[in-house]
Amino acid sequence: MSDMPEMSSQRPYLLRAMHEWISDNGMTPYLLVNANFKGVHVPPHTIKDGQVVLNIAERAVHMLSLGNEYITFNARFGGVSHEVFVPVAAVLAIYARETGQGMGLPPDWDGSDEQTQTDTSTSLSAADDKPASATKLVSVPSDDEGGDEPPSNSPTPASKRAHLRVVK
């Protein structure tokens, strides 16, 4: 048998495609990020339970770069401009604020995505009929607020369930 050729991570390609799809449909793309992942640089007051939700719509950010290794942009939080730096591996999901439709990102097969920096079991649960390494369903709070900034990180009532569904 011959060895399989190595391929680059699918995550940045999925992120760019989902960002384009959400934006083309006139929706607001949000990222759910593991804020405890090594290399994540976001304003500390935006972090809730080790996660942060970031609005990456064109109207909300300046100089957005969805690179293969990192996502970078400048944005205002509470009226103050901040530089945001997120390794692609720290992104848990991308979804439309208005509908909750989007994608929970699967781990890379090479193990480079292993969450050794933090335990995200509170926000991730394995799909019932899939092995542990399969795509995971991500619970994302819905948000009815307007504006260009990410939603406040106040607790969400149980009646507001996530709308995000697994996309294969």
C-alpha cells in the first residue's frame, strides 16, 4: 500500500465558503471561538465560559483576513477599537446571526486541532450515531439584538435554543 498524500486543513476553506454564503444571503456571519485556545487574542470582557462570539460582517470589521492559519481583523467593542487575532483551529462554528444556520467545524484528521488547551465539552456534544471523531453539533445561543457588535454574553433562557445544524 502507498501512503496517502498529505492535504492541508479543510477548516479555512470551509470558513471562507460559509462566510461568503452567509454574506451573499444578506445575513450576519458570526464565529464561535474557543477563547482559551493558544494564540486567541480578543478583548477579555467579551469572553464568557471560555468562548467568544465574534461578528465578522463587513460592516462590523475592518481589514478582515480569513487566512489559512489565522483570522485577523479590527473591530470596535464598546466603542473601543481592538485588533482581533484567532487561529483557525480555535474556531468552533460559523453561523448566521439571523437564522442560526451555519456549520460546526469538524476537527482536522491529522490531530492538529486537538483541544489540549481547554475542555470544550460544555459546548460540544457528539452526534448520537457517530463515533467520537465525527463532526460535532455545536450549541450556539440565538441573538435577537441588532447592531454591528457581537451579542452580549448574558445567559440565554432555556426557551432560546440553538438553531445551528450539522452540515456534512
